[in-house]
Amino acid sequence: MCGIVGYIGKKQAAPILLDGLKKLEYRGYDSAGLAVRADDGEVSVVKAKGRLARLAERTENGALLQGTCGIGHTRWATHGEPSEENAHPHKCMDGSVTVVHNGILENYKELRDKLVRKGYTFHSQTDTEVIANCIDYYYKKYKLGPIDTIARFMMRARGSYALAVLFADCGDAIYVARKDSPMVIGAGRGEMFIASDVPAILKYTKRVYYIENYEMARITREGVEFYNIDREPVEKHAVRVKLDENAAEMGGYEHFMIKEIHEQPRAVELTLNSYLNGEYVDLSECKITDKFLETDEIVVVACGSAYHVGVVMQYVVEKLARIPVRVELASEFRYRDPILGKNALIVAISQSGETADTLAAVREAKARGIRTLAIVNVRGSSIAREADKTIFTYAGPEIAVATTKAYSAQLAVGYLLALEWARIGGRVDDVQCAAYIAELRNLPQKIEKILENKQSVQKFAAENSTVNDVFMIGRGVDYAACLEGALKLKEVSYVHTEAYAAGELKHGTISLIENGTLVLGVLTQSDILEKTASNLEEVKTRGASVVTVSFEGAKIPAEAEYAFTVPGTHELFAASLTVIPLQLLSYYVSLQRGLDVDKPRNLAKSVTVE
Ligand code: F6R
């Protein structure tokens, strides 16, 4: 939700800021803006509604903004509609403080009213303009400098923020502060960078500092000084990130989504290889012991696609390990006072590691003394740092807003955990474990095989891109795959799609089936395959066009107008394969409809607000 960047060095800031924002556009893209400080101290702001390209155009790729110190922002609107007025950066009333902000100031109304009483006026509907004026107010009232001022603001602010602030009368320096919204600081030679996410600055430096909650920093060309909320200096060391800068580039593909779909074999392979040692699961890299995993109650908390991984895990873990698994939407879990046994284990799944609700669920569990285990893709992210233990997925940077490769890598970790719980509980012996692992090791090449045959999905998408309603039905892990397939089709193609447990359709929803409704059945679970096939017959009788996704060579007792097949695997791992044609379908339907597949409307990649 919103991306922020900053640069201070010897080069012109604006082109570097635009370049960084380009890498962060996945975080929000309804408007963007830059603030650059000229040599005479004057801070110029340029903003544009719409995509970053408009801002680049307006500033002639940054050439119109002269100065070597600046901040930038790409917005996902929370307070105030997407407009130029509401775009960041925001200045305080007299222009002496300039702010970019990622997060939500929850008590902004109260602070705004107070500032209005003090004579401040406002031009936007944003909480960020309140921050700019509030900082200005404390700066002028106490006259104790930027760090003291920002600390005072932090003590009064409720909500989340990553802030970058320029003070007109404090020389060339960028001041930053953070609570619950991500921010990294990059260290170069005679130049420093700030960004919401590492890929935005990888091109310039691989040395980064992580700033913690309730910390502030003063950044100059010479380096960075950190402070806690009591204004005391904090010592920190830069870490070297291992990410490859090209991983966040398109690499010859037309879109990030299709690139990332194609990166799935590698993401799954790398993730599996990182935690497999011959025929055993080995989580020692994550310092996870059997004792840590021992539990009689697993609660998965996650949002969106990560939640769908949890649904797959529920089927797989319960079947293999016979431990009860509950899967909860993190946004519900955090507020419903859940009942948790002392020996429960919370498993938080998140690509970004910054999803506000999932992070809050981790904190809620920790506050109750419950163990937390995170499955996260982004190193250094809040969830990774706050959970008791973290298993990283090796998907690499995921840029397309719709997740694909991170979902697949999360599934791989879910299977490994299921096997570990089964082994610890004595539910599988070494021979069985080795057989499951051998099958897992085959998944990457099977995904590759599906991708080689993507033309069939492309053709189907071309013929069906005008469809209005789609239902995806299945049972067991097939239902879990449908949940993910339906979300993909909705979010990137804007096609109304519902996932239904196949047996549930007739309890109401079947009344929506009419001539031309597309019903896609996923059928890989042999013991319940005939039941789903019967459900497909029921909708066909009512006019639906039926499509199936099944294992190659399997006999499907339902006649379909179109049949996609995927290589066979162990039925418990089927979602890793059946989801691939559904991802491809979403991608190609979106292209057919002429949509922006990497940046669907109203969305943002990292959901750092509730
Ligand atoms: C859908 C999608 C989202 C995310 C969700 C959680 O394609 O990407 O539903 O899965 O916002 O995000 P993370 O995994 O970053 O916590």
C-alpha cells in the first residue's frame, strides 16, 4: 500500500526517484509525486494523477526537477480519492515541511481538528497533510530540531506509518520514521537511499539497514544516524542483501505475471531443495526443532491467496499427520478473541511479510504466549522478524500484483511441514516419507510440462474471454485450488468468478446457473471424483458450459466441452499442478480483455492497512 523512495547524494535525485518508484508501483498506482530540494533549499513538488508514466512525462523524466536530495511516492488511496491534490508529497501550510507517507494515521481527524483550532488550513482530504502540519506545529512550538519533533508526532500518532520528511531549514537531510509500515535504508558511496522495499534500490546498493518500529533516522550524504522514540542514538549495522537486481526486471516477458508463472518450477525447486536433505525434510536452517513443531492444534492465519495455501494445508496436514488444522482469515482472527490452547501453533503465511492483518494475528498470538511460525517470501519483513520462527520461500521478488510463484512456493513449504508433523507423530515411516519426497521433487518438472502446453489455455481464453460468470468447483484439495483459481480470474480479468465446494452448489447457488454460465470442475481426488462429475452433470442440465481440469489419463465420468489435463501426482499435492492452468487462464483472459494484468484496478501488492 503506497511506495516511498528517497535519495540523497551527488547525482540528480529525480531520475533515481522515478526509477525506484517504478519498482514500487506494484504497491499502489493511482497517483505519484516527487519532492526535490534544490541547492538554494527550495523544495519543489510535482504530482500527477494516474500511473507513474504521467509523472515521468510531466517532469520530462525528472529533468525538470533539479537537486540532489529528494523523496517520492506512489499511492494507493486510503483517505481521499485518487487525485492530484491528494497525491503525495504533502507540504505543511507554509511549505517548510514536506512529507511522503505509507500507512494510515488513525487519529487524523482528532489531530486535524486540533491543528485547525491552531490556525492551520488544509488543501487535501488526506491523513498525510495532517502529518505534515502536525510535524510543522511541533517543530515551531518546541524548536528542538527534527528528531525531537518527529518523536513528539510519533507519541501522538495512532496507526501505521513509514514517513520520509524534508525540513526546508535543516540543510540537505532526509528524516524518516517507521511504525508498522515497511522501510529500508540503502547505503552507497557518498549517497543514501530509502525505499519501502529492497528491489527499488538494488540497482544502486546491496547494503541495507532495517529500521524498526518507533525508530527514526537522519540521512545525509555521509550516512545515517538512528534514534529511538526517546531521542537516544541507536547503533545499527548494514546487512548485505542477496537478491539479484535482475530478478525484479521483466527479462524479455511481456508482463511480470507471465514471467512469474514461468518462474514457478524454479521457485518450487529452490524452496524444496532448501529444506530437503536427501530423503528427509531438514528445517535446521530455520532453527526449527521437533520440539518447536510438536502441537495438537495448528491454526493457519493468512489473507487472500496465502489463506488459500492454508486451505490446502488443512487437507494435507490433517490427512498425513492427523493433527487438527484451523484456517483463519487473519482479518477475522485478530478481532474475534479466538480460543487457542496453550500448545497451539500459529502458522502465518505471507508473501510480503507485511500484510497488516497477518502481522496483527502474529502479535495477538504472541501476546497470548502462543508459538508462531511464519512462511514468508520477503527477508527482513515485519512478519519474518516478529514470528518465533520463519521458513522463507525461495520465490524471489514477486512484482505482479496477483501472486503466482509465491503461492506455489508456499504450497511447497506447506507439504514439507505436513510431512514433518506426520513424521514427528509417527504417522509416516522413513520409506513412506522418502516416497512423498520423491514425488515432491518431481513437481517442478511437471509444472514445466504444463507451461510448455500453455497454448491450449490461451486458445480457450481467446474463445471465452467475454464470459460473464464462472464457477469453479471441486472437492478436497481440488476445492482449495478452485479458491485460488477463482481469485486469480476475478482480480486480473474482472470476470465474476466463484469457487464452490462441489457438493455445496446445490444448496442455493445453483439458481445462478443459466445458459452460457461457465462451470469449471477440478477433478483429481479419485475417491470423490465421481461425485464432482455428477455435480457437473447437474449444472450442464441447467445450461452451463462445462470445463474440466484433471490428471492425464484419468477417466472422468463427465462430458466436458473443454478438458485440460495436468501430469498425475500424489493426490494430496494436486493443487500445485491444477492451479497452473487456472493462473494461465486468468492471465490470457485479462490480455484478451485489454486489461493491465500486472496492475489490476483498485489493488496493491502489499496490503499494509487493515
Ligand atoms: C492475490 C494476492 C493477495 C495476497 C494477499 C496476502 O493474488 O496476491 O490475495 O495473497 O494480499 O498477501 P501476503 O501474502 O503478502 O500476506
